[in-house]
Amino acid sequence: MSSTYQQKKWSLRELLDSRNSPQTKKIFQELDQKLIDFENYRSKLSENIEIKDLMQLICDLEVIYQLAYKIYAFAELEFAADTQDQEAQAFMAKVQEKLAYLENKTLFFVLWWKNLPEEVAVRYIKEAGDYRYWLEEMRHFKPHTLSEDEEKVINIKNTTGIQALQNLYDAITNRYVYHIVVDGEEKELTRGELMVYARHPEAEVRAIAYKELYRIFGEDGPILGQMYQTVARDWKNEQIGLRNYATPIATRNLINDIPDEAIETLLEVCQENASVFQRFFRLKAKWLGIEKLERYDIYAPVAKTDKRYLYSDAVNMVLTALRQFEPKLAELAQRVFDQDHLDSEVRKGKRDGAFCLTVTPEYTPWVLINYQGRPDDVATMAHEIGHAIHSMLAEHHSLFTQHACLPLAETASTFSEMILVDHLMKQEADPAVKRDILFRQIDDAYATILRQAYFAVFERKAHDLVVEGASVDDLANHYLEDLQTQFGDAVRISDEFRWEWVSIPHIFQVPFYVYAYAFGQLLVFSLYQQYKEEGKTFIPRYLEILAAGGSETPAIILTKAGIDMNSREFWQGGFDVISGLIEQLERIPMDNE
């Protein structure tokens, strides 16, 4: 039986009553006291510390981070709900300073652990239980770790330096308001509302939406571009200049515990398969009855349908699709809705896009979406709920081992989307809508794989170009050249798309994050193919991958699933699945045939 759900703002009361409540002040005081107590361990650390004493130290550190993450999550979620709230901005800055203080106060343990002789560290790791991989991974960073004083300086300067700049980028870009005229009516829109029109049936409306988006970003392009140059210089100064990483992207690869060679292979295979999506765009042009797609048209619907889903219906569809796959997943997803941990409203000032924030294992994750009733919005809901499910399946782990690395963190989210698409294809009676869903599936595969891979390719080059003295215009010209390579002769690209890169928050906030999407989507294609072939017998293996969280190296987790991420054949297999979907579309008779 279906339940009724209403769009609303999330509740944060499980975290804090308010930013200035007695409860909040008490947590800050408790955190300060625990940090003072933790420093008493400094004199006890040696190569001969008893395992029970080491484990007590780690447990005390975990409690400290649990308190800190509780405050940080409240600040982050409150700021995301209204990026224009000046008090929320100020509280966010205060919390970031507290986190830097925390890192500096506990840094002595991290440095001691990294500097232990290998044979001593191995002895402790064997007895560390669920903390084992966390301790192993920490030591991976030993070659790139500085002295305690140097690490403290970096932590302090980041709060008023790069983190402040990133918050400013969010505050600036989330206050943008867009104006377009559709059917004689002038509309004032948020970015999320504007991009609904990027999938409008009328080509003119799609063009209007994109032109307005990049008109606004283009006006601030020189300023936002300078922010990006600063991000790239800061990354280079710290990661290469101080920490001696070989390349800018190598930092992210080590954080993800993915070999450089695997990511290089992934990006190479993506570039080699640009022709797969170029073939799709040529097919789409035929369906739309035009000679060649404009860049405005790549997400155009192929059927004259304006299918909309009420929010309550969308929630029930997502839950039903999950339940039919595995009831346990629907039960976990239900927690997000029952506990009011989902903010689905569209509001001015609210952060655009969507995300899922896991705080600590004791809390159900919080999810942000901007729901407007489109099929895309239903898919986004399934995607973010998938992230939450991933965290909840791994909530039996410690705070330090619950989170999967970024590339594996996209597994449950993307898989949940595919479960939903299968459900919609079975339930939908209208052939035009089913055709549109299939086209959208490949649209989304493009957006998640090739588009994100080329963002990463651009980032690699852009970081080098900035160091060489490239101007903002140089970066914009280079981005436009990359677009032309990506689309070939299948799509015409207008000049305003030169500013697309300054509208991508990830490259400002988390350098080289974006390849995780391509990694995750291609991985899921492989897993979903296994599910199609094996049926229900596949599900326990899939749940095991998710339940591992971040308690094991990605290589071991994937090997258990029969996947070699260093293999070109593996990545190519994902594109072979996409080619198969395109072949399905090519066999569908066109309306005019």
C-alpha cells in the first residue's frame, strides 16, 4: 500500500537544537575538554605501547570526531539549506576553524603512527579489528607528510584561505537568479528550475535556457576563473611543492587508494570511446528530425511528452523498485523519509543539485534534492537514496571505516538508478514515454561517464596551464577545444559553452573528484550485467560490496566481485553495454518510417 509524502525541508534537530543553543555550547566545551585529555597520550606513545592502550586511544579519537562531525554536519546542512543566510555562513566558518584546531591537536598521533617502523606497525594492525584498513591507509601518506608544525600551519591557513574561497564560490553562484521568457511569460528561476528547460521539447526554449545560464556565469567568468586559478595554485603549492606528489591528480588517487595507472587507463578508454556517444548523438538528431545536434540539444526529449510525477508518487516508486530488488534496501531507504532527513523543496538560496551527507554511523544520512517532478528528479532521488543505503549498510563499521572511497561511493547510487529505470520501463504503458526513458538512460550515461571523464581531463591540463601562467581566457579557450574533441562532428558547440567549466562546483570544491562518476557508472554497468545474468543469486555479493564500506582496499573489494580495475577490457566492457543500448534504439522504427 502506497503512503503519502510531502515535499518539505529536512529536520536537523537530531544533531543540534540550534547553532546557539546551550546544547551546542556544551558540545563545543566537551570537545575542548576531550582534546585536552587526548593530548595526555602524547607522552605515552612509543614503539612498545600496549595494544589495549593503543585501541583506547583510537576509541577516544573516534569519540572526538563523532562530536566534531555532529557540529560540522549541522553547519554544512544548514548552510546548504540557505547559502545566503549570513549567520549560517558565520557558523560554518567557526566550525571549520574548530575542525582545523582539532586536527592540529590530534596531529601528534597521526604523525607518530606514520613514522613507526613497518614491522611494528604491522604487529599493531593485525590486532586492530575494524580499524585495520584505516591504520593501513594512513601509512600510505607517509612519503607526503610534513612535520607537525608544518601540518599545523597548513590546517590553520586553509580555514581562512582555500576553504573560505570555496565557501565564497558557493555563496556567489547560489545567489544567481535567471530570467527567461517562455510562451510570452517572463520567469525568474533558480539554476535547478532553469535547467528543467534544458530538456524542453522545443529547441528554442532549450537554447534560451543554456544561453541564460552561461550569460550569468560568463558575466562573472573572469572572477570565478580567478578563484579556480587560486584553487589550482593552492593545490600545486601544497600537494606538489610541499608534499611531493608526482602530479596534481595523484593526490586524489592516493586518497581514493586507486593506482594512478588504473585512473590513467580509465580516462584513456573514455576518450577512445567518445565515438560511442557521438554515434548516439547522430541517432538522436535523426529522431529529432534535424541534421545535427546543437550543444543545447543533447538532453532533448525524443517524444512529445511532458511526463511529471507527483512527489509522493515518486517516493513510492523509488521504494517499490528497491523493495522488488531486495526488501532490506527499501527498509533502509524508508528511514530517510521517516526521520525527515530529506530536503526536497526548491527555494532561492538553497544549494543547487543534490547530495547525501553521512555524519557518523549512528545517524541516518541526510539527503538534499531539488524536486520538480521530472523523470530526472525521480532518478536523482533514487541516486541520492542509494548513497544513503550504502552508508546504512556499512553502519556496523567504525566512523573511520564506514565511508567507501569516492569511486566506490557511486556504486549504490548509480545501481539504484538502474533499478528504478527497469521498474519504470515495466510499469509505463505509453510507448513514447518508454522510448524517452531509454534515451534518457543513455543521456544520463553520457552525463555521468564521458562528460565527467572530460572534466577530469580538463582539470589535469588546467592545473598545469595555471602553473604555466595561463589566463582565464586561455582556460576557457582550452575548455572549448576539449568540448570540440569530445563531440567531434556530431554536435555543434556555440561559444557561450566556453564558460561551462566555471559552473562546475566539484572542480572548485574537490579537485579531481569528477572521475569517480565515470568509474562508478562503468563499474555499475558491469555489476548490473552480472545481475541480469545471475538473477537473485547476485544480490548477496552486491550487498557484500556495499557493506564493506571503507573497511578494505578498493582493489580487494572489487576483486571479490570479479573485477580488475587495471584492465582495459573491464572499462571497455562498460562501453560495450552502452553500445548495446544504442543498438536497441537503432532497431526502434521512427515515427516517420
